[in-house]
Amino acid sequence: MLADPVRRDLYEYVADAGHEVGRAEAADAIGVARTLAAFHLDKLADAGLLEVEHRRLTGRSGPGAGRPAKVYRVAVREHLASVPARDYRALAMLLAEAVEAAGAEEALNAAARRIPADPREPMTVLAERGYRPYRDGDVIRSRNCPFHTLSGQFPVLVCAMNHALIGALLGGDALVRLDPLPGECCVVVEDSKN
Amino acid sequence: MHLAQLNVARPRASMDDPQMAEFKAALEPVNALADAAPGFVWRLTDGFGGDATTIRIAGGDIMVNLSVWDSRDALWNFAYRSPHMDYLRRRREWFHQLAQAYQVLWWVPAGHRPTVAEAEERLSTIRSEGPGLAAFTFRDFYPAEILTS
């Protein structure tokens, strides 16, 4: 589904935009014709990767307001496909429940802290791991929680582990803190470039 | 319907102990954050200060946190999607692990202010029967529509 480069660019643009994206905006952003952008955006929606809404972008309503425009945002539902079948999500749920029941959160965080640091730029390190990072003033925030499903069930356990994990990856706890926003990753990174 | 929540915790030391200093210092700003959070309705206070730290149950050992919110998302976003989360991450610095359920949610009519006794009853319900319509958790959540249908 994402092999086509135009389609992949469109998907990534919508995923990183942080707001609902209209066809014209997406087409302009990646430099393709609007009809082509519309075709690919609808394919992505059909495949469940994007969600579609109909909105009057101008804010007008009633007769003469025109047809509502289609806007797209990234679908929250996640896609797991593995062949042959593997069910790591069910396993993760059970392990999380066991860690919590045993009060072993600190052992989990310690394991995360033992992950070797990646010396590259924080933006690169986070992007490669699927966090979809973006700069927000002096800090880096991330639009995607790679552990989204699990963090919905075990928020404290997962965010504390994620805090330890990102701290280790970036070479020290000093750079990271927990400051979650609704719908985003919980970890904020001080951007050393600023 | 509004969502009531109780959570209980056994502190590692008395509130005057230096071990509790950072928790104590966070009470005022975090309570202010709750009071200003979208969908916040009410929280229990002890009538002395702005918090409930002098209220104890179960023989004086256990602290309580009792509040009411206008929806599941309102409570979720304050508890887990705000600066409050960093204190939750550090909760073992100040509180013991409890062997039994330490949190319970239940629906109350809008305007109702649950008492500590009522909240304790809900906690004992979830401890003895597990999550259900009368006493549940975020993980096993029962929407208000089920109750009113």
C-alpha cells in the first residue's frame, strides 16, 4: 500500500501535519496535481490508513456554501501483519499485567535503561523508531506513541518505561521528562541544539 | 452521569518526613492543575488545607484521593496526559505497592458528592467481585450508557 512514493509522501505528510489535511493542501505540500493527490488519499482511506471527514473548510454553511470538502487524518487503528502469525500484542499485555501485579516496574525501567545509547541526533533516533518527532519551541515532542495500544491499558507502566527507554537511547535521563499531551507520546526531549 | 474515582495509597513515611518532601511540594500545583482541568467537577478536601492528606481510612494507614469528573476522557487526560503523569511515574518513591486493587471508578448522578464511606464500599466491591457496572477500572471500563439504558 505504501510502496508508491507519492502515496507514501502523502501518508507521511498527513501523519506529521498534526491537523486534518484537505486535498489541495496535501497536493501543494508534496508537489503533485490535486486529482492525483485525491486519488491516492482515497486509496489510503480505503485501506484504513487514513480516516476521512467532510468539512466546510471556509466555515460557511447553508445554500451557496458549496459542497463540504474531504479532509484526511491518520487512522488511530494500528495495522499489525505478520506471516506466519505472531501475537506479540497479547504477549505484551500479559507481561505488563505480570509486571504490575509483581510491582516489578523498576526492573522493567532498569532493563530499558540498559539499552545502548544511539549517538545520532535525537530527531533522527526518534524518527527511526516511529515516534514521528517534531520540534516545539525548545523541546522535541512526538506525535506517535509506538506503544499506543499497551499504553491505553497500562498508562503509568508504559510511560515510565518509555521515559527510561528514550533516556537511554539519547544517552541520559537529563534530556528527557514526562509531559504527555492528549493523543501524543508522553516523553519530551530537551533539544540540545537550542 | 458523572464519573467518580477513588484511589488509595499507603505512604512510606509520615507527611513531615523528608522522604515525602517532593510529594508534599507537588500537592498544591498538581491540585491546582486538577481544579483547572477541563471536565473537573469536584475533589475531596479535608477542610484544613486544599488537599485530603489528613483523611485516612483502614485504621489510619491509607490515604485517599476522591474526585468527580464529567467524563472518562476528562479524568484520563488529567491523570495520564498532563504533568500529573510524572508524579505517577515516581509514585513508588512515596507509596508502597498495594497487593489489592487501589483504584475504582463508578458513575454518580450529576451533582452528587460521594462520601468516603461510599467510595470505600465501591473499593471493596471491586476487590471482592472484580470490575463490574457498580465498580470498574479504566482497563475494564463500563460506559454510562449501559447504566442508563
